[in-house]
Amino acid sequence: MVNLPVIMSTQVEEQTLTLEEILAGLKELHRLILWNDDVNSFDHVIYCMMKYLDYTESQGEKIAWKVHNEGKCAVLEGSFTEMEIYRKILQQEGLTVSVD
């Protein structure tokens, strides 16, 4: 069971999925990928990893360095729906993320 963060002021928006997206959702595991950018600080990335993904400060720092050095890092695995939820949350924090 995964604990999802509670967001009090979130707006719900309707989304239409293509057939390709629906079929992709049937795949068992998807990965949430965090991408390097020139906008977010290490501290902000670490903060988001701790707040939303339950990582320790040390784990968040390792993720931030991996993203910085390699350009991207898989930060979470799970169902397509779960990864989409986290993608939207982290995007609202200004991070560049995608679901693979």
C-alpha cells in the first residue's frame, strides 16, 4: 500500500487519455523519471524527494547528484496511475519529471 500525500488546495481537472496511454497503463511497472534542469536547486530537489517520496535527506542528495551528473534518475516505480499522480505533484513543485 502506498501513502499518497494529502494536498488540500488541489484542483481536479478532467483528462482524456489516448489508446496508447491506456495500453501503456496496462504495463505492470512504470518509472517516474526526474530530469536535470537549470532551474531547480539541489536543496529544492532534496526537499521534494523527502516531502513527497519519503526519501531521507541522504537519499534525496544522492538522487540530486545522479540527476546532475547523468541528466536523469528513476525515483519511483509503480502503476501508471500512481506514477502519473506523483508526476503531477512534482511538476507543481517545478520539477521536470516524466513517466516511463
